[in-house]
Amino acid sequence: MSSVTKALLPAAGLGTRFLPATKASPKEMLPIVDKPMIQYAVEEAESCGINEFIVITGRHKRTLEDHFDTVYELEEDLKQKGKEKLLEEINRLSHLNFAYIRQGRPLGLGHAILRARPFVKDEPFAVLLSDDIIDPDENLLERMIGLYEEFRSPIVALEEVPAEEIHRYGVIAGAEERPDLYRFTDLVEKPDPEEAPSNLAIIGRYILTPELFDILEEMEPGKGGEYQLTDALRELLKVRPVYGVVFRGKRYDAGDKFGFLKATVDLALRSSTVSEKFREYLVNVAARLNRN
Ligand code: UTP
């Protein structure tokens, strides 16, 4: 059995980049093709043996709880109509356990993660930011869990990002211990391009250890008045090695409109139900754009 069985899904952010869609409904419930974003993250974690999910929610987030609940009247209806495939699809994740915690005020990712302390207790845990969609054919999280088992230290996913985007991320300085595996020496939250210690940015997948909670308890707000996870990881470096693994597969920043559209197009092209028609449609759109 995997040594990491719990995953935290922070979903209490305001989603301002997606307003007005996120005014009264959670960003994490925006569908990409036929599944809400958060379900991609749950399926990714489930494929690595994780079966306990702690969702950090806020106001207007009740649909998140409903989504992972059983809907028996819908099940009955599908059964009666013989729609076995759909029935199977809606029950695919019913063996998983979900707990929901309210963040109250969205005071930052570090603050959101700290809310889960009573549920995580003394175990390592994964954190998945569901607006970062990782290509479902990649095995990033599985690789990270494998590295955690080897080093027994926190493992963070990294991506090489271009200089003009670096100010949007937590960025690391580190020593490459083996190809694409860095031991951190420092971290900076949202640096100016000229101050960035590298082009390696933290993306939304982490394997963390419970001593991080002690650090989060003691922390003061950082950049933007928020309790930043990057600042806590920087403190954690003083007591434990922290490693980063460079991800070279496809990731979509689906919390941003353009990233969301790219994820939608790419995943629709792989969908068993719409890919053919959608490809044909895109070819027509491309021809029209070329004519104009
Ligand atoms: P983002 O940085 O994408 O922030 O958070 P956001 O509020 O969701 O969106 P924008 O930037 O305003 O458009 C990354 C993840 O951390 C969660 C978010 O829900 C998202 O999954 N988060 C962020 C919290 O749970 N609580 C917070 O206080 C902040």
C-alpha cells in the first residue's frame, strides 16, 4: 500500500480570474468537457492509491460536496432506463471518502492547508490544486510518491517557465541531485523576473509532511497579505530537506481563462464521446480563420 493515502484539495479561493462565473459558484466545479476540474484531480490521486480526500471549501461551495455524494434518485432513474454506462460513470468514485472543511476567509493557500491539520494528523499527505490540470496520461503524482518513499522528505512539483511568467509563481533555488530532481536551497514567492533565482516554478502538486503545520501555525502573512505556502516551505527547509521534481509533461493553468480553453480543446480531442465531431469542427474553424 502507498505511504500517502490522504489528499488535500484546497478549493476556497475567490477565483477572481474567472469572474463573473465564480461569483456564486466554485471555480473547481467548472467543467472541462464533461467533468468538473476537481474531479480530474481526484481521479489523478485515486489512481495513485489515495482514498481519503479533504476538501477545503468556502462560501458558495456546497455544490462541491453534492458532486461527490450519492444521488440515489438519479441512480434509480438511470437504472430504470438501462443507462448502465452512465450509472457506472457517476458511481466510479463512490468508494472514496471525502471530508469538507471551511476556510472561513480565503487568507491564502498556507492558511487553507492548516485548516486540515485535525484530519491529517501525523501522516504525509498530498496537496493537489485542482485548477492545475495535469495531462491524465502522465504519472507525476505517482513519481512524487515514489520519491517521498525514497527520501521521506517533502516533494514539490516544478516546471520550467518563461521569464515573462515567473512573477506568477513560487520559484526555487536548488542543487540538481539527479536529472530533474532538485534539493531546494531557497524559495521566493512571485519574484520579479530579474530577482528570480531560477526558471523553476512550483506547480500545484505537493507531497508534504506534518511538521509543516507547526510552521504554518507560527507564520505571519506574506506577499499580498496572504499566508503563503511558499513561505512555510522556506521555513521547512531549515529543519528538513525539501525536493522538487521537474515535470515536463502537459499542464494547464485552468484557473486562467486561456489555460482553461486550452485544456478544454486538448481534452475534448481525446474524449471518447466528442473527439471525432470536435476535430472536424476545429478543422473547419481553422480553415475559416485562414481565409480571414
Ligand atoms: P489561486 O492562486 O488560483 O487563487 O489558488 P484563487 O482565489 O482560486 O483564484 P484567483 O487567483 O483569484 O483567480 C490556488 C488554489 O488554492 C485555493 C484555490 O481555491 C485554488 O484551488 N485557495 C487559495 C484556497 O483554498 N484558499 C485561499 O485562501 C487561497
